[in-house]
Amino acid sequence: LWIIDGVPVYTGDRTNMVPGMSMTISPLSYYNAEDIESITVLKDAASTSIYGADGANGVILVTTKKGVSGNQKPSLTISSRFGVSKINESTRFKVLNAQQYLMLAEEAYRNTGRDMALFPFQDNAMNAYSTTDTDWSNVYYDLGNTRQTSLTLRGSNEHANYYLSGSYYGGNLTVKGNQNDRFSLRSNTYFKLTFDADQKPGNPDKLASRPSCIIALRTYAYGGSLSTPIERRLLA
């Protein structure tokens, strides 16, 4: 069970398969890693019991970044990353070339006692088996790369604190055609609203204090999906 900023995130059944999707989806795949403040894993029964049966396999708590308290001038942070990935030749599965495969195929066919004139892999007008040698690892694999650019704005004053971020992530994996692009926008803003005080009846010099209200507004936009949970807390 994933809990992100106090909100449970549905990730499918035991195999993480979400209905209607043909792939496994991690909730963190929609988040910019630089927006995450901390990750806590709860495994023992005592700490996961409050989540009921949903927490039977463990609970992962994710806390995202927000504006700091106090008066802080706005700070702008820009970061950029680029990386490359390549199939390790020493650990890549080993395959035969065309000549080696043809030799083993002829030997296997001959061991069956069949007539070699009927051997299926013979050069003809349609196929040139003896001269065709395709390295399929070069057909399916290539040099991969990842790139990410993030922009964050953070600040606070006596009435509010805010954290705004935007990022772009792009990745071309080593398997050709496997590409991932993600645009994300996120805001985590807290407003403190204080209502006017009223005079107490019969005592104009004393004011009746009213509770303040903190409104936490979090907005996420990842890959076109948008959600805005609002949290309200009363202070005594």
C-alpha cells in the first residue's frame, strides 16, 4: 500500500496490474524524484494495523516537499541531468551466428537419418541461408539515454508557505522503441487565515479569540492528469 502525503494510491492487485492497463504501473513513475522529501517503509504488524487489510503486505509512506515555515525569501532552483545506458557485453546472452547455427542444424538433421537432399535450410531463390547473418541484438538494442530538467520555487511568509515545481523527464531505453516522456507540474501551498475577533458581551475591553484555520492546497499535474486534494485544519 502506497500512502503519498496521507492519501492512499491504488496500484492494482498483487501484481500491480491496474484494470484496463497492460503494464505494471508504479505510483512513483508519475512523480518527480526531486519533489520527494522522504520515504518510510512500514513492515511490522503494529505500525500497519491502522491500514487494515490493505496494509497486509506492508505500507510505504511518501512525503513530498513543501515550503518551510517562517519568513524565507523565494529561492529558485534549476537542475538538469543526462545519462546514458548500454547493454553489458560481458553479461549479454550468447547466441550463434548464421554459420554456426547452420552447422548445428545440418548435424541434427543428419543424426535423424533423413535424406540431406530434403534439408529445409538450403539456399534457394527466396532465401540465402549460407550468406545471411543477422545480429538480432543490434536490431533490438541500442544505446539508451535519460534526461531530466527541473525547476522549483520555494518560499514563505507569516501567512503562507509554498513550493512550486515543474519538470520534464525523457528516456530512451536500450530496447529500441521503448520511449518515455513525462511533463509534471506540482504545487504544495499552505495558507493561514485568521478571522476577526469579536468583543465579549459586557466586557468591551476583552476580545473573544476565534480559532485560526490552515488550508493546505496541493495540486499535481502529471502527464495530463490533475488532482487537487484540499486539507483544512483548525487551530485552537
